[in-house]
Amino acid sequence: MMLVYNQEELARFVEEAKPYACYGKVADYIPALDKANPNELSVAVYTPDGEVVSAGDVTVKVTLQSISKILALALVLMDHGEDEVFRKVGMEPTDYPFHSIAKLEEKPAKPLNPMINAGALVVTSMIEGGSVPERLNRLLAFVRRLAGNEHISYSDEVARSEFATAFLNRSLCYFLKQHGIIDEDVEQLIDLYTKQCAIEMTCVDLARIGLVFALDGRDPHSGKPLMPLDVARICKTFMVTCGMYNASGEFAIKVGIPAKSGVSGGILAAVPGRCGIGIFGPALDDKGNSLAGVKLLERLSKTYSLSIFGGG
Ligand code: GLN
């Protein structure tokens, strides 16, 4: 079935999905995220012909939070290659929450996958560069290329707010350091990680990055590769198996689209060969996914037959 995006229809789907936000809660363990309006819901769909259809207020910026994990992973796979990355972080999904420390107590302490915080911290520690600003700038330059937007930066307020309260993530780092999986100074790594998570952009930027993954790593306009095909494939596979935390199985059944969520309420989705989707809906379910955002994706998937696993 062809993808027929129609602005009125998309706006109607947004209105239908919005009420689900009342069952959720804006993340407040990072104090600066608590300012978001729980009833906000916006979406952008970016197709390979360069067309963008959107609904809701798509000028609002969203910090990437865990969405950044997939972008840091792509960069680090390009920096170090698969073998080196997967020596330090695994490939298996987990039914533990994203910030869980439990598995690090077992041998081997290698984090299960790069989408949970322990694995993401390992990935961030592998970003090449001589200093935190240099490493952050390399990541930002990559993200700007993917989004085709030179102006993307990070929110200093959100980064500072998370840095001041990231006690759990510091604990994960100390476990990882004890087991020789990272050897970086913990405060330095938390500094880089919190800035990475605070990179902010609109739903349109998210959708455009989703489209790059959907096009196997190619720039939608120039057709030039922005990352190798294998890197795009690995990232999309993680989006399917681990992208929605410990709700990835249910999401695969109900939606069936490679996607990555963040506790800011953002979702980046990549429908192979067809489109990129960016969503912002800050009210979260108990696993940390945007409640209305997931409902909206479910609706889009069913209406336009977007599941990579087939079916109507
Ligand atoms: N910055 C957040 C954290 O580490 C990201 C987590 C998330 O989006 N699930 O807690």
C-alpha cells in the first residue's frame, strides 16, 4: 500500500491519541524535564521525496535523552568497528528497566545492550576525541549531518539538571569501571553523557534522522551515505529489539516499526524505505515511553500498514 499522508488525517490521529496522555506522567527525575506540558503531542512524517507532513506544534524542541543512544552508537560503530564495540557491550534485549544495575552484579558485567543506560554509558565512553568538548562536537556534527540542520545544539539547562542528579548513572559507571569495562573518569563521562542526552531538536529533525535510517544511512536529498549500510542495519535492529526499553516486544507486535524513545517523550522511528517519523509527547508510561506517542504510532502503523513484519 502506498503511503498517503494527509495533514488533516494526521491532525485527527493526534487529537485521538492525545487523551491517552492523562494516564501518563512527565519524567521528573531530571528536574528540568518536569517543565514540559503533559498534554503536548506533535508529529512529523518525512518521506524520501522530501515532503514533510506534520501535526501539533512542531516548533517545540525536545531533548533526545535515550534517543541519543542510537546516534552515539552509530558514531562509535564508525569510530571503532563492530568487533571492538561488541566486546564491551552485548546485543541482547532485557526485561529490566533502562536504568537497572542488577545485571552488572552478575558475571560477566558487560551490559546487555547499548540501549540501556549501562550500555549507553559504555558507548559514550568510546566516542573518540581529546576532550569532552571535542567529543561532544564530533557527535553534534554527526547529528547535524543526519538532520540536515546546522543549528542543532544541546540544552545547557537540561544537561546541568541531569548532571546534578545523575546518581544512578554514576553508580552504573563505578560498577563498569570496577569491572574494567570503562576506564574513563566518571565525572567526565557523566558530563559528556548528560550533554549528549540534552541535544535538542524538533520533531521534524527527528523525522529526518529517522528517514536517514529508513534509507539505509543515505542522505534523503543528496543520496550520499552518512553512515555505512551495516551501521544503519545494526541501529535499526537494536531499535526493534531494545528501542522501547522493556516494552520493545509489545511495541514490535502492536506497531512493528524500528523506533527509539527517550524520557523527554520523544520518539524517533524509521520505516524502512518509506519514511522517518518524529514524535513529541512528554507524558510517559511506567516503562518511560510516550503514552500518546505510542498510541499515535500504533494508529499510523495500522492505517498505512507500516509494520516491518507485514499484515494490515
Ligand atoms: N538521560 C536519561 C538517563 O540517563 C536518559 C534515559 C532515557 O531517556 N530513558 O536517565
